[in-house]
Amino acid sequence: EISNRIYSDLVLLEAAQILFVEHHIKRIQLKMSNHAGNDLIVIDKDNKEIKGEAFNTAPSFFQIKMRKELGKLKNEPNGIIAFNESAVSVKNSVFLERKKIEYPNIVFIECKI
């Protein structure tokens, strides 16, 4: 469990870098380790707050974990989900593409950790 939390924190750090470089956000708050609430809160270039979740998982648990994290953001107008790229198997890539269509308001970030 501890190693998984460390890898989830690495996902958070890479997601922050990607958000600053590719999405030109103003500010980000990361909740490292095992704290309650959203894993990240972003203030975008238009001063809008966007909540997000981050996780590290094995390919066999990817779909379960993704559904859980999407559920946390269901009442948000926008959201961010960051995850480890190594969890996206061929089967999971089809699932992920469907979720991107189903949730166009969510930014999905694949992190290479």
C-alpha cells in the first residue's frame, strides 16, 4: 500500500507538470499522501477551479479504479483524472476511449512514471 501511494504521488507530480506545460494553468494544489478530498485542485487560465483525481494501478484494476474516480467528479462541471500510463493495456485503451467520449468535460492525463 505504501509503494502504491508513492507511485500515486509520482502520478500527481507528473500531472502537475503536464497541466502547467500543456494546459497553461495558473495554479495547482496537490494533496500528496493519503489525505481526504480531491487529489488536485487547479485554477485555470480563466480563474476557474477544476477538481481532479490521480491514481496508480495495475492494468487488472484500471477499469474499476477509473469508474470510482469518475464517480467522484460526476457533479463537477469539469474535472481532471491522472493515471499511470502502464495501466492502459489494449483492453483498457478501448475502455478509456469510450470514457473520453462519455465524459467530454474530463481531462484524462496519462503519466509515464
